Amino acid sequence: MNSFLNDPTIQKIKDLLKQGNSLLVKNNIDDAIVVFKEILDIKPNYFNAYNCLGSAYMQKDDIDLAIDAYKAAVRIKADFPEVHNNLGIAYEMKGKIDLAIEEYKSAIRFKNDFPDAYFNLGIAYFNQEKWNNAIENWKKTIELNPKHIQAKNNLASAYVKIGANDLAINIWDEILQDSPDYHIAHYSLGFLYEDKKEYRKSLESFETFNKQANNEDYSELKKISKEKIKELKRLFF
């Protein structure tokens, strides 16, 4: 047993895996791919090297090669929940939602306390407009990881889809108690409060969003919020 643990080949694989993952963190993707392939030259059936190789291809936005690598990992070790989850993400990026759902379910079957798999399964169902299925999985995500703010935000959005606006308001209010600068919650609340004819709260929500959202990604939403602020002030204040 000790001779196996001290096998220099095993140690070399560990060192290469560490090196490859370090290169990925530094965004040296091509060099990382070379390292992971070197591991597979040494040990062709090492499932984790295929998983890491898949992640490198994902980072490179080469989704087809990522899928091939993840599928190779699954063929070697079928009960590998993380790679099923990764494969699901890759399938979803290719628009293959049904295949993604099956992979997320496989991840959960092998690891039923896997919040990321429930979260991703919720996204897949949401994209299929299966709101209640999405809600079920995001609630499970939050049960396993109460600080999963994106799951809470998505859950609130799903509640809006089924007309449960008060439940959505409660969740976004809860988010803002812990994270007052989570500006998309302010934006969403602006519309819900307007629907409830709570115009003061609606105005305050849009104004807060407008102050907080400085990222260019929110430029279109800022335009909308500015128009809503003008409209609310003109009509009610």
C-alpha cells in the first residue's frame, strides 16, 4: 500500500493536475490543455483529467470538445456527479436542454445534496417555461445553500411568472436585507410595487437601482428605470 502511495507516477499526475488547474485560473488555457493531455498520456483512464480538460475547453468556448471530454470522463466513471453537472452546462450552452436536464438529474442521483446541480436544473426548466419545476429546484438549492443569492433572485422571478407577486416581493426584500446593493432586486421591485399601486415604493426602488447600477451591462435597464422615474413623478408626485 505504501509503495503505491509513493509511486512517482502517481505523484507526477498530482503535480501535473495542480499545474494544469493553476494555469486555468491564470487563463493560460492552451497551456493547461497541454498539461491535461500529458496526464492522459500517462494514465489514459484518469477521469478527472478528462473533466479538467472539458473545463479548459469550456473556458476556451469550444463547447463541442468540452462535451467530448466530459463524456469520456462519464464513460470511465459514471457516478461522477460534478462531471454530469458540467456536461449538463455544456449541453445547455448548445441549446440541448433535454440532454442537459438528464445530466443534472444524474448529478443529483449520485449526489442528492448538490446545490449547483439543482440550481442548473432550475435554469433548464425555466428556459422551458416549466415554472413550477424551476421553483421546486431553486427552493431545494436554497435549502442546501441558504446564501445562494442567485437562486433566490431566480426563484422570485419564477414566482412572478406564476402570478405569485407577493412571494416574489418577500424574497427580493429578503435579498436586500442581506445585500442592499443587489440592484437588480430594486429594479424588479419597482415594477411589482407599481402593479400594487404602491407608487412611492416603486419610485424609491427605481431610483435606488438607478444610483447603484453603474455597470455597462445594465445600461438598457437604466434607460428603462429613468423613464419609469419620470413617469411616476409626472403621474403621482
